[in-house]
Amino acid sequence: MAKILISYRRSDADNAAYRIRDALVERFQKSKVFISTDIMPFGRDFREHLKLVLKGVGVILIIAGPKWVEEIKRREKNGEIDYVRLEVEAGLQRGIPVILVLIRGAKIVQPPELPESFANIAFFQAMEIDSACDFKIHMDRLSQQINNRLIKHGLIAKVFIIMLMVSVLGLFLFVFLMPLFFSPWYHL
């Protein structure tokens, strides 16, 4: 099964991101749910490590609090590195499904509020999670959506592997059996 990457801003969604992760670990496996900051080794280039990590990811959850867009703008204006932005852009470039999870009353973002590189997430159906009384209901719904995406991701991967195996078999048959039909003894 593919993995679930949780992307969040510490200043905006720290506790909620870990609570969501813990709830997802109960439904999936601990090895399948991770937060990018938990798996980043010290002394490695974040961008290069992210490329490796994303190879096994089937869905990215963006946990967005009320200051998520404001922080993107601030970092862009100040020329600061934005690791969350790098995660989102890299995931979208690879075609990994992204689920925007709104917490603490965050509102759906509008395309002009986002960088052009991922403004299209404004059109994605977002999921609101209330950390109070409805948390379990919201997490059940989110888990079902994630499970559907991971099943689809797994089926696509299996189809790709089968197609690859058939191609290799076809190449093998062509390379090794064709000489039998065109060798001199065949025409005698």
C-alpha cells in the first residue's frame, strides 16, 4: 500500500496535524502515515530527500489552518524557503492526489491567493475537520477518501507492473525466438 504524507505548517497546525496523523495510524499502519518533518534526516538536502519520499506516496494531505495562505504570501514576499510549498508543488508535479484539510475555521482559498504553481488546489474539494465533537466522524470520512485513493493508486501500480512484465516477455520472445524462424536450417 502507498503511503500518506501529511504536510502542515508548525505555526498554523502543529497539534492538529499530529492528532490527524494519530487517527490515521489507527486506521492504516504506522509505517504508512508520516509527517514530512518526522522523516527528514539531518544534513540532507530537503528537495532531494523529498523526491525519494514522494516515490512511495499515494496521497498528500495538506493541513491548512487560518494562517496557511498568509504564511505562503509572507514567505514569498520575504524570499524565505517555504518547505510546505515545496512539498505541495512536488506532489502536484508528480500527479499525486492532494486533499486539502481545513482546520480551525480556515476557509477555502481562492486562486489569486495562491502561487501560480499550485493555484489549482483552490478548485479541489476541501475537507473540514473539527477537532472537537465531530472529529471522529470527520476522520472516518477522510479515512474512507484516502482509502479509495490508495486503492486506486495500488490498482494503477499493479496494471503498470503487469504491462511492464508483458512487454519484457514480448521482447524476450522476439529476441530469442525470432532466430529460430530465420535461421538457415529452417529453410532446408
